[in-house]
Amino acid sequence: MSSKIPTREQAFNLLTQYNKSDSLIKHALAVEGVMRYFARQRGEDEDKWGAIGLIHDLDYEQFPEEHCRKTEEILREQDWPEEYIRAVVSHGWGMFTDIEPQTELEKVLYAIDELTGLVVTTALVRPSKSVMDLKTKSVKKKWKDKRFAAGVDRSIIEKGCKMLDLELSDLITDTIMGMREVAEAIGLKGEN
């Protein structure tokens, strides 16, 4: 059985087939935007990185207890490439799966998944409610307050930085830049 390379439209349709929550869809779009940004920065396949970012939490709304494992099952049924499936499953390393991120793509997804949540929350408490004028230092300031966005597991982001050999500030900056490209779709464009 040969796997087919999914289009962005197919990935989005699959996402919305399993997810109705506006916040989960916006999270998927944010992660997609950041993955595309990182792919471009690294000379990688933007469509592949984007599709993986888009469907990384495919099962989360309907099957939270089977997170990552149910996505693996769904993607296999859809005949997605093994590389895509492994990347998605690896983002749950240490929490939901024992598949450790190995490739650059997997490491980026692992590092930025939680970080997008912190960036969103930081943007929403600003007067502009926008990522367009959000600065790295604002996110770093909120990073230090463990009560702020308490659901964001900062240790995962730190592990991701180490895997990528990146400073936290650089990861935050690149994440913000990627999210700016999809700011309107994720509701964080503000009034600018």
C-alpha cells in the first residue's frame, strides 16, 4: 500500500471532521503557521511541515484519553505517509507516547506546540489583543509567572529548545513571527 501525500485542503478537512471547537481549530492553524515559518527558515518542505502542524492534535477533542494514539490510527486509515504519522505521534513524547522526536521537523513541533499557547495567552492580555505588536520580552516576562497560562508545560518547551540547540528567546521570536502570518485566521490580528 503506497501512501499519498496529503494536500493542505485534505489536512484541514480531516481536522474539521474531528474538531468543532473554535479554540482547537485556531490552535491547529497557529501551529501550522509556525511550522510553515520554521520550514521556510530551514529550507524544508513548507506544505509537509504545515500539514503535520495542522493535524497534530487531530484526536484531542473527541479522544483526549487516547491523544496521539488515536490520531495514529486515523492517519493510517487515511493512508498518510509514515513520516507524517511518526512526526505527529512524537509531539506527545513523555506525556502520551514514548516516540521521541528525532528529526528537525519533529523537534520543532514538540518545542512550539505548548509555546503557541503561551504566545496566544500573552497576546490576549495586551490592549491590542494582537501578535502583530507582541514582543519576545513580553512573552518571557509572562514565562516567569508560573500562574500565568498555568496549563502551558514550560518544561516541554525547554526540552524542545535543548533538542533544537536554540535559545528560548529565539524560539519565542520565531514562534511569534510564524503566528503573525496567520494572525487573522487565529483571531490575533488586532486593530492594526
